[in-house]
Amino acid sequence: MDNKKRMKKVVVAMSGGVDSSVAAALLKKQGFDVVGIFMKFWKDGFGGQNRCCSIESEKMARLVAKKIGIPFYVINAEKDFKNKIVDYFLKEYKNGVTPNPCVICNKEIKFGLLLEKALKLGADYIATGHYVYTSLGSDSSLAFARQRGLTQASAIFRPSDEPAKLPAGYASNSLPRLFEAKDTEKDQTYFLWQLKQKQLKHVLFPVGNYTKPQVRALAKKFKLPVAETPESQEVCFVQNTTDEFLKKYLKTKPGDIVDVSGKKIGKHQGLWFYTIGQRKGIGLSGGPFYVVAKDLKKNLLIVSNNQKDLLKKELFVKNVSWLSDKAPEFPMKISVKVRYRTKLVEATIYKNNKVIFKTPQRAVTPGQSAVFYKGKELLGGGVIK
């Protein structure tokens, strides 16, 4: 068979949830050679399960693969997940900051380890159920997509036959780019800012141009057994609360709680049990009090009963990454998210990785991601210092 006309092979990361299941079904329907992969991640030694790869999740993923008629395999990624995600999570908390493990998992596991294994198996792409709007450059995949009647190489599928419209400024011969999903409530670009061009050119996001209700409707249409699968919101390897998880692995290290003037007003059990902006669980009377800072050298937890003390006009970021693989010209006006569930805010970023907000922002938290956008396009991000 002519290589240009062969079926493109796509490895789909199947979690047993509705999003990845519909992604696999859509790709199969459009004529791709689809392979389902279920990844087993680390679970703690206290009898709990990792929600992303529970026994029930594997069972559902296997049923979906059988229903849509694709091969299904299981990869054991426990060691990599423990070393690169869980250990990082605990180390960062012990250093007094609040990490975002999903960002690292996407970089190292889902679009790192899985992509590496998929390419070795001869796959052209990997695909996930992330809500992200994507575009690929004018390469052979675009030609293949056109042959198959797709509107884009990135396999943006729509409930109707109308062409998908790319955001303004998109050029068909540009590098792969990521944009906010159609369903802004489910958009997951925030977690993908560390991806690089070498990964993006091999990644498809089939549900990025659907809303969550449309995805569930498609699951019913395809008669998949996951149409009503509930959402998973918490960190996958944390069974109950982050605080309970940390207490299993990090020892207590008592110290003083002080107000912003330096007055001692209580005791804490370890700085890693608290995060900036936290109000509940501090254990002080006469509040409410809010965690506004941590002094790691003196082991002090600094609190205030004035929410204005949580406002910051600027921040610095480290480990900065740009999806284009090269930094833009500085200074540059951008929009920024400092947490997943916050609105975009106007800001300016400078060459020294300083970000100044147009209006002060609440509870800017070291360890979390500051993610940069231009309009709906994801540009990159950095870790808040």
C-alpha cells in the first residue's frame, strides 16, 4: 500500500472514562487505525486505589475497546509514575510550596512515556480525551485528513458536517498550536503548558471541539457503557484529602503561627499542611484567618484576617516553557491564569520572567502554574516562585 494512503495509527490513552472512550470511538469512525492503551499508575500501600487506573476503570476501558472493535493493551507505569509524579508531589510540599502534579504527569507520563512507547510501536499519533482545541501543520497528516474528509489534521470532529473554524490568525502551514476548548468550563489547556513541538506534532485531541453534554450524547449514540461515568476532580493518587495523604508520608514539624506584624498567635504542625489563601483548618479562634505566606527558614506560618493581604501585583516564574519552543519578544502583553479555576487576567511578562498584573490577584501560590495565553491560544507557562 502507498505509504501516503495507509491508515494512520493512533494510540489512544483510555482511562475507562467517557472522554477518552468517545475520543477512541471518533477516531475509529473516521478511519484511523486505533489502538487502546490503559496505563497502570502507582497506588499507595495503604489499601487505596488510583482513580485513573482502578480495577473498575480498566474493566470499563476494555469493554469500550471491545465495543468499538480495537486492540487493547495495558502498560504498567507504576515505577515511572511514583518516581516522576508522586515523589515530586511530596518533595514540593516538603519544600513549602503547592505543586500541580497533573501538569508534570501530562509532560512526563501521558505525553512523555506513552508517546515514546507509541512511536516505538509504529504509531503516528497518540490521542487523549483532554478538552483542548488543536491544530497541526501542513504535513502528511493534513493530506491524510483531507483524503478522509476531515476538516483538520488534528481530527477535530463535529456533530454536524459543517467545517470547524480555526481561531483568527491561524495559518494552515504554521506549527502545531493549542487553543482553549469549545467547552470553556471543561477546557484543560492549563495543564498542558509544558508540551513541546516534538510532542504536539504527534498528539490529537478529538473531543476538543465538543461540549461535555455532546460527548455524553455521542457515548450514548455509539452505545458505549461509559455514557454516565461520573467526573473525577481530585488528584488521582490521593484517596480522600491531600492533607490526609501528606500525613501518611511527611512527618509533622511544629512551628509558630504569626500574624503579619510578627505576633505569635498559635502553633502549626508543618508548613506543608497549608497553602496560600487557605482559611479552614488553621486552628485559630477569632478569625477568619487566611494563610498569606510561609517562612521556611524560621518555620513560621504567616496569617492575616484581612483578605487584602492576599493580593499580589506581580509574580516571578521559573521553569518557563513556550509551546513554540522559543521565547517571544519582551515585554509582551498576555493573559494569565494563576490557578485552574480562575479567569484569565491581563498582564505583561518581562525578559526576567517577571509578570505584572493589570489588577492585583488573590492568593498567588508558589508551586502552582502561571499559564500564558494570547486570546484563546495557549502560549506556555511557568512555575510560580
